[in-house]
Amino acid sequence: MVKDALDGNQEAFRQLMEKYRNPIYHHIYRMVRDKGQVEDLVQEIFIKAFSSLASYSSNFAFSTWLYKIGTNHTIDYLRRKKLSTLSIDQPVQTRDGELEYELPDTTYRPDKHILEDQRRSLIQEAIDSLPPKYFRVIVLRHQQELSYEEIAVELKLPLGTVKAHIFRARELLYKKLRHKRDSI
């Protein structure tokens, strides 16, 4: 088909278009995300490919050549479309004088440290209420940050027992904290 299209056969080019239209569409859609604009870009890409068909080299796959045209054309489009920006540090000149932007800090929470303290307290209470064998492994693992092997040596327990105790301790903590999840 490519050879026929190179020889000027428009039907062969139409068949190539049908074959590659959907893959090119999806490729371009990943970059643009605007279905209407993608349709236009795909049409422009095929027009560009048809008018540049003489530059195609059969040493490369036709799809590779077409994807390259599509990618380059889309990048050019995105560069042209780049939104104009304005500085939030510099005042903007208007008819009535200068205008300064003040952006509110929506992330600031004055009570954040209080909530964190409450959360830590609830978690510590849950840990403190664990049976002694589970309490020890949780403290060694999560507060002293020892490895499973180090815990096994420290407590003189088999590694499998340490893993089982940590698993059960975490299950118990989950059950104790599950209903308090919204408050922490």
C-alpha cells in the first residue's frame, strides 16, 4: 500500500489512513485530551503526511514515520497553544492603576498540630492496650525500627513467631482504631 501511495494512488493512501487513523488518534489523544481538537490534529497529520510522502524512506516502518509526523505536529500545536501567563509577584497595570494579586493559603490549618497530637495519642493508647507479647514486637518494630531478625534475636523468639506476632498485633490495632478512623 505504501508503494502504491508513493506512486500517487490515492486509494492506497486512503487505505493507509483507515489503517492508522485510530492508532494515531489514540496516540495524539494521550497528549492533547480534547476530542474535538484531536480530530482536527489527526486530519492535519494525514494531510501533512500525504504532502510529505515523497520524503518517506522505506528503510523505516511507515507507522514509525507517521507517528513521528503526528508527534511533531502535536508538539508544535501545544507550543502554539501555550497559555499566556502573568506573574503573581508583579502588579498588573489596569486603567485604574495597579492591581496586585493575593492568593489565599488554602493549606494552612492552625489546628494541624493539635490534630496530629490527638492522632498520636489515640494510636499510642491502642498500642498500650495490646497484650504484652504484641506490645513488645510493635514497639520494637515501629518505634525502635528494628528488623524482624533483630526483634527475633532481642526477644529470643523464632523469626516466624515474630512475624506472626507483628501480624496479629497490627490486626488488633486495626480493629481498635477502625471506628476512630474519622476522628484521627
